[in-house]
Amino acid sequence: MPTEDEFVANAITFLKEIGAETADVHADTDLFAAEVLDSLGTLAFLDFLEEQRGEEIEIATLRIEALSTLRKAHGFVFARSVSAAGDGPGTRTAVPHHP
């Protein structure tokens, strides 16, 4: 699991690759309010997050504010693996997993 700093760096690199303006992006930048992500960029970002998470994100139950900053996105993507490892008391998965 990448650290938060590694995730943020990787995410910023990804955002640059899809043509997003990232000059002022940091871990707590609201990606939607700052207009870093438009609708197509959001879909591409979701695909990036699925790759990071290693499983599909169920869009029907997704609360988009869970992805509004790179810090929140890191928590969302890795909450399940942290919880499964027992490293984070009370850590919850933002999107329920249905086997």
C-alpha cells in the first residue's frame, strides 16, 4: 500500500496525463471546486482509483465527496485494506463490497 504522499504524487501525475491543471493541487485541494476534474476527468480518475484499489468501485453507492480531495481519495481507496489488516481501528469502507 503506498503512503499517502506516494498516492498523492501518483495521482497528480495521473491528473497531468489526462490534461488536468495541477499547478496548485495538493492533498487537500477540492478537485471539483477547483475545477481540476470535469465529468470526463472524474470518470478517468475513478478508473485510476479502481486500479489503485484493485477492484471495481460501485458507482451506484459512491458518495463523490469521498473523492473530493486526494487525501480523501487515498483514505477511500485504502480503507478496506487497512481495515482488513487490522491497522486502523474503526476504519470503514466507503463503498460496500458485495461478493
